[in-house]
Amino acid sequence: MTIRSLRGISPKFGKNCYVDDSAVLVGEITCGDDVSFWPLVAARGDVNSMVIGNRTNIQDGTVLHVTRRSKTNSKGYPLVIGDDVTIGHKCMLHGCTLGNRILVGMGAIIMDGAIVEDDVFVGAGCLVPPNKSLESGYLYVGSPAKQARKLSKEEISFLKTSAENYLVTKNEYLLDETIT
């Protein structure tokens, strides 16, 4: 794994985190407990900060980045991801804010200033444009993202189950690393 500091700032991890050997994490990234970064994840907290909540998993090939602070946007766009979030394979999250219990489907792109509220399913291949807000409790699909329908109670429950499934997998990987 490549974990690098930049300007004296290094990624910080809570308890029981897993970072795959092929992942690259740079700069101002703060992770809660039980966070996992899977193969080929690239996360650059180089021009702004990233905060990733507890029990969140970032799956294979995903790119995480931020937007620089500027005269016209004094805070820039940090990347904030809540608790129990599943980021599917090959996603791109750039300077956006995600709440808790979210599933971002494979290949989705969420852009600067976008806000995804709690309990949302972002469909595979979805494009969430800059500054768009996705309301809690819905499925969003398409490019650009459109609200498709309200989530059922079972689907909302599955959002946390998805994160829990990755906890099991993460723990298996961590156990395997301590044995070898």
C-alpha cells in the first residue's frame, strides 16, 4: 500500500481499518473505524480534506478527490462521506458530501458540491452533477441523476446490511494478514 504525506500531513485511520496493498492514499484524509480501501483505490487529499465515516467501504478502482480553496470558493469542496456507506467499484467522488447509509452503485460519478442525504441508493453509472442534492429515502438513476422512486423499508435496511457485509470481508482480510 502507498500511504503518503504531503506538506507534512498524512492520512489518519481509526481502529481496524484495511488498506489494500495496491491502494494509494495521499494527504489530508481522516478515516473513522472499520473503513476499508480495496484494490486500486486512489484517494488524494492534496488540495483539500477528506473525512470518511465509520464502517464505510471504498471498492476497487474508485477515485476520491477534492477541490482547491480559491478566492471565489474560500472553502473549496472537501470530500465528506458518512457512516455505513458502500462506494461501489470504479466510482468517482469529487468534492461532494454523502450522508449515512448510502450505496453508490458501480461506475457512478458524484461531482463538486453535490449532497447526497442519508438512506439513498445511487444507481450504477449514475452522474450526479455539481451542486445537486439527492433527497433521503430515494433511488436515483441516470445521467444526469433523476429521482426514480421511494425506497422500500427492505431496501433502506439493505443499505446498512451492505456496509456490514463489507465489514465481514474486511475482517477476513485483516485476519489473513496477521496469519501470514
